[in-house]
Amino acid sequence: MATNRATKSGFAAEAQRKVNAKYNEELASESLEWINQVTGDNVNTAGDMDNFYEVLKDGTLLCKLANAIQAGSVKKINNSTMAFKCMENINAFLEAARNFGVPAQETFQTVDLWERQNLNSVVICLQSLGRKVSS
């Protein structure tokens, strides 16, 4: 999780600020609203980084989304809060997203979400997935 990393300083801190500056709360909120519509869940759709991360960090909602789009896309959803199980969920979603036609450059790395390194790339992936499944 993000709390397991040392606080960034110097160039790393500046690079992280630049990554975070690209994050778009409106698109994040749209993505969460779309997930609610597709899955039938009722998660908080506030687009701030904290909420976006909390809602998606364990990967279960992402797996539900993949299965709502196409049943059986994710064979097993781990409900454990153990790090490696959550990362398995995120990886399973990413594999499903690629199978749905999301280009590799529009997906994200597991750590981008799990360690909160680049939430903007998660938003981009969800937006791309939305376009792919609605076309």
C-alpha cells in the first residue's frame, strides 16, 4: 500500500507532484459513476484522489466491473485485504481490460493503483474501457 513507501523527497517528490497534477477529479467521478451503473453497486462517486483510491484499491470493484461487462471475465475475486490478494484482483482486471480491447498504453501497472503511484493512469484505463464496451 501507499503507506508502506518512504516519503518521497527531492526529484522523486517533484516527479510525483507532476503525476498527481495530471489527475482529473471530474473524469475520476465520471468513471466511478459509470462503474456504479454497470455493476449496480452504490459506491461513493466523489472524484477526489482519496476516495477514488479507497473505492478501488483492493481491486474487487474492478473485478465486479469486468464480470458485469462479460460474465466470467475474472474467474476468482479475492475478498481478502492481504496485499498479494488485492494485487491479484487488480491484475485480473487488467487482463480482462486488455481482453476487452483496451490498448496497452491505456492500461496501468498494478502499483499505480495499489501503491497510489499514478491514479491518473487508472482513470485513463477506465475511460478507455468505457469507450471500448460502449462501441
